[in-house]
Amino acid sequence: MGTNSGTSVRVLLLLFYCFWFEFCVYAIDTFTSTHFIKDSETIVSNGSLFKLGFFSPSNSTKRYVGIWYGKISVSSVVWVANRDKPLNDASGIVKISEDGNLQILNGEKEVIWSSNVSNAVSNTTAQLLDSGNLVLKDDSSGRIIWESFQHPSHALLANMKLSTNINTGEKLVLTSWKEASDPSIGSFSFGVDPSNIAQTFIWNGSHPYYCSGPWNGQIFIGVANMNSYVSNGFRMDHDEEGTVSVSFTTSDDFFSFSLYYAVTPEGTMEEIYRQKEDWEVTWESKQTECDVYGKCGVFGICNPKNSPICSCLRGYEPKSVEEWNRGNWTSGCVRKTPLQCERTNGSSEVGKIDGFFRVTTVKVPDFVEWVPALKNQCRDMCLKNCSCIAYSYNNGIGCMSWSRDLIDMQKFSSSGADLYIRVADTELDEKGNVKVIVSVIVIIGTITIICIYFSCRCWMTKQRARVRRERIMEVSLFERVNVHPNFSDANMLGNNVNQVKLEEQLLINFEKLVTATNNFHEANKLGQGGFGSVYRGKLPGGQEIAVKRLSRASAQGLEEFVNEVMVISNVQHRNLVRLLGCCTEGDEKMLVYEYLPNKSLDAFLFDPVKRDSLTWRKCFSIIEGIARGLLYLHRESRLRIIHRDLKASNILLDEDMNPKISDFGMARIFQAKQDKANTVRISGTYGYMSPEYAMEGIFSEKSDVFSFGVLLLEIISGIKSAGFCHDEHSLSLLGYAWKLWNGDSMEAFIDGSMSEECYQEEILRCIHVGLLCVQELAKDRPSISIVVSMLCSEIAHLPSPKPPAYSERQITIDTESSRRQNLCSVNQVTVTNVQAR
């Protein structure tokens, strides 16, 4: 009897296990006709990139079934099923019906949405893929019979296609939400117009609202500076069945699934990119009023830099002057002088030949036609055709012409195309007359200028010499120290300072930097800190640079600027950022560095997604590189330099993840026999400052060693020192590490992404070195040269560490010392939170 009971229990357990196992398998990214999704449940794609379930938009209680990004706290919905039929409560379910279709049912079991596949089979499975595509598959053949990518909502994901069939007119488009809190189908749609030369449109109902311009095989030539912001592999495909489709893809999987495009309820196409845990709009189709289709009417051209923004093309005038004066340009322009269009072969009547006026860097008009002509034939083909009123040539497209009214033209500051507008010969004559007048004025003016030049030559020579002297003086540290007595630490610079002056060849012209950064455009801004802003730029030779521009409102200024120039221009090492030059014109103070394509170290350490890419071998290489950079500063450079602000945000990473120490605004030079120094000005970053520096203003090589120890522990644990407070006893990061060390449980301190068994001993050794570096007394800490030997295992047996400084988060402050009021001061010099520099 007992045996039978035991057997029965085992059978029941086995059946339960099988059922549970099957359910769990399906609960990952798949569901079938035997399992459905309730309102409170979701399915997650295999790589956890996307989720499918019920949601409510902001400021709404209605329930919809949608797909959104799975690993991000701020969800972004990219697809909605029941857009026009929301549920009013949480009673809905998603299931596969008996005929194999996907369905959404309300609490009364009524079907409010269905995939409506006419040739569905009874045995189907729904799966959410890591691409964000929900597919319905025939279990027997594995054939996909329905997919969400073929029924898009408002968002375009990587590898998803929007298409139009030329033969049937069938379109696959994005449609906007009605409002931000209402996913129902709105007024705007986005798709492909394949007529003649393919381009994309946003339509407001059936009327064009935005046009991208023709596709030339690489870019849409009607999108300003498309090369500068689109690196996502856009492509336009034509198949044999007459379908033209647009999509984007990239070889970088992380980038693919961190970016998408969406059409907004206001009719704007947005490029949306994930920055850590937030989404950021990095581009939008409507950047100015000129991006609205046909803003200036026919034969009008829009320039956002002009006031008013609309004007007529040469040879045209407003159709209604009264309307144009009121700012209503939709009526457009009409031709002032009729075209002659009487040219015949061999004609010598030059006065009756129409000509062409060139408009440069322009968005070409709509209704473009392709002409089978080479570049040198394009003009003649248009001139011989009386209906041709404009032409343009693009290497990727070929010869383009227009025979209808020209509409939706815009003047760009760069990029765009050259458009040749057909005008009457009299319009060109007027231009010729103007040229004659201008030429006469130029000749008279030139003679006058030559006379003035010779009379002022001596004066100009003296002025150049004076300006050169001032520029050299402006970047000479020794002279600056003497004219600015507020340089509190000038006595520490030693005898070397007389020999360290910035060479004039390092001075970079302000106008060159303006051009390189596109007038310090916001799109080129990499980051901002107490010093000012950092911008990305490109010099005329193609070299990429990072420009650190001192803000006029900054609390720092000349001392830190001159100090950083003097220090970094006289050191060179593979683990130190390289200074290319500086600019000191007028009130401007700028430092120009090499551009490093990866972000600073803190962007990797404290980002839960990017942290996973840091294997222990990469981390150890970074640790070793930082240590060798410090060793060079302390011992191997001809100038002994104390950095004083070593922290994760001041470690930049090049394309190979090699670390480079940056931001030398707080650095100080020691004399050959000098061991330590004192300052009354305590500036730095709390959490990295050694106790003797924070409390007494005393700093030395051991101050940098302390900061290095904190940084080493941050790298291994993935925990940021500043702001960390363990629940028990208010322990700081250092106190937490010390507690685990004493408890012989250091494995708990190691970040999970690098807990590789084969490197466990090496990681524990690095923690040991880190604790030796953060000991409270400076004399107990090893020098950086010993630290390097310890990391490389050249020193086999390491001494036992003593308790670290700042074991507890709250530090007792001696109120009798006024200097200690600055104990937690934040460094106002270094640039933090910088993106790729």
C-alpha cells in the first residue's frame, strides 16, 4: 500500500513538473493556443530586448496591447495592436483562436482585435523576437503567416521595412498616434513615394507635409547634413514585383536596438536614441518652419536664416504682394518675364536664348523626373525641351529635370544640391549689368586701398608685432604667475617654470575652431562641467578634435587654464591625453585635445548595460594603464606632476579601450627634492580625495595613490564611491570593502560581470592592492612604482593592509578649523559627464 502511494505521488510530481516546464518555456517569448496572456502578464523576447503585454499610455486608464523595450525603466512603446479599440478595464486577454489567429478579447469574451489571417491554420504559435517583431508561425512548417512588422504602428525599428508597390499602389506606412495619450490612428503617416525617383513623405491626411527629397543610393539629398547624423545604414530597395521599400540597419547590435524612428502626433519624424536609462531625440524632420512642405508656395524658396524666410526665385515675383506682406506665402510666385524658348539648331539669335540661374546648396523641388543624360549633357537636354524649367545633377542619381511648378525648395547652409533655374535672357543681362557696375567699383576701390596700404604699412607691422607679443605672454605660465598674484600655489612650481613656455606653434586660430565645431553647435557638444563645455570638431585636414571651452560664467579661469596648458604640453605618454593646442584670443580660453571615440570610464563602469562589456581582462588592462600613466607623471616625466583629481570621469578611453588620464587643471609640479606641499585652496572630488588633503590641504604622490586605490575598487565592484552608503553602520565603499576583507568574503565585493573563476586570484590581489592604496596614513601607502610592481606580481608577498580612511560615510569634522568647511567641496575645474572626447 505504501509503495503504491509513493508511486502515485511521484507520477503526480512528474506530471506537474512537465506541465510547469512547458508553461515556463512558453512564458519566455512564446505562447500557443493552450496558453494565453492576461492583463497583468507579459512575454519577453529571448534576449530580453522587447516585451509584449497590456499597457496604459500616460494620463490614460484605457488598456492596449503593445510591444515596448524590455531592459529600460522608461518604457517606449513601438507597436500597438488594438489602437482604435481600447479596453476599459484589466479584464482583457491575448490568445490564439481555434482557427489559428491572434486575438484580443475583453471581459465578455468579445473579440476586439484579430490578426485576421484568411489562410491561418489551427496549429500556430506566436513568438516575440529580439528584433521587436511579433510573428505568428505554422507549427508544422515553421512558415510565418502573420507578423507585426507587416502591420506597423508609429515606429520604425531596425530591419523593418516600409514599402509601396508601384503596380498595385499597396502601401506599408507608419501612422501617428492621435495624441500623446491616445494611440488611435492620427492624422499623419510616413512612407515611401516611388514615383520616378524614390523619396519619403510625411502626409497630413492625403496632403504632403514633409518631403525628404530623392534617394541617391546613400542619402536623401533633401535632408540637410544627412551624412553628419545618419550612420545607421539607411537603404532603399527595389524588387522584381515593383515594390520599393526603405529600412535601416547596422552591424552594431547594441546600436540597432537602442535606436528607432517614430512619427509624432504633430507630424514630425524623430530619431530616438537610448542614453543609459533615458530616451533622447537626436534628430527630427521638422527643425525649422522651412521643413514644412511647400512653405513658400510654387517658385518660392525658404531660407530659415532670412527674415522673412520666404523669397521668390530670380525671374519671379509674388503672386499676391498683399498676402506676402502679411506673411502668407502659400500663393507662391509667378514669372516676371516670359521665357523665349525659341532656340533652334544653328540659331544665332543669342538675345532670345533662355539661360539658367544657379542656386547652390538647395533642397531640390518635388515632382522630380529622371533624364537619361550624362552630366555634360544635362543642361542641353533641358534647354532643348521647352517644358523643362529646371535641372540638377547628382552623382548618385544622374540628371534630374522639372517640368511642373517648382515647390518645396529650401536653402541649406551646407550639403544639398545645385539647382539650375530656367530664366529669360533679360534676367541674365541684368546680372551682367550688375557685374559691370560691381567691377568698376572694385577697380576704383582697389586703387584707393593700395594708396592707403602703403601709407599705413609701418603702422600695421608694429601692430602685428604687438599682437604676437601679447599672445605669447598670454600663455606663458611664468609671466602669468607674476601678473596674477592670486595664484596661491605658484611657489610650488620650482625652477622648471622658467623653462616651460608654450610654443607659438601650439596656438590655434579662433576662426579655425569655430569652423571645426560648426560654430560650437549643440549637436557637437560632448559634455559640460565646471570649466565649461567640450565640443567635438574636425580640422581642415580631417583630424578629429575635442575643444574644451572656458565658460565666461565659470568659477575657474586663468589659473587652471594656464596650469593645464603648461603641464600637459610638456608631458607625453600613451596613457595621458594629448594636447594639440590652445586658443587665447580676446576673452576666449580654449584647449584642443585629441578626440577619443569612447566615453570616459565612468560611462562604462556605472552603466548597467555597458558594464557587461567590461571583462576582467579589459578592466585589468585599464587598471594597469592608469597606474603606468601615474608612474610616468610621478617618476618618469622630466617634470614631477601630482594630478590631484584622479577619478573615473577623468579617465578617457580610446578606440581600443586604452585609458588616458585627462584634466590637468588641478595638477601641480613638484621640485626634484620635494616630497609634499600644502595649499589653502582645497578643490577636488569628494570620495577620491585623501584625508590629509581634504582636512589639512597637504598633498603629495600618496594623494594620487589614494585616488587610484578608490578608482581600482570602483572598477572591481562596479560601485560608485560618491553617494554609496551600506545599510549597516553607514559604511562607505572603502569601509564596505574593509568589512568584507576582514570577513574573508571578498567574493561578494566583485561585480558579477567579471566573476570569472580563472581570474579570481588576480582580482583578489588587485583588491588587496586597492586597500593598501587607501590606508588612512600617507606613509603607509605604497608609491605608485611599488603599486605597478604589485599589480604585475613582481612583488610576490603583499603586506597586510591597515584600516582605510573614511570607513564610515559620515566623517567627524573639526569645527575649529575653518579650512575643513571645504571638506566635501566639488571640483569646479574638471569637465565631468563627458561623452566621447
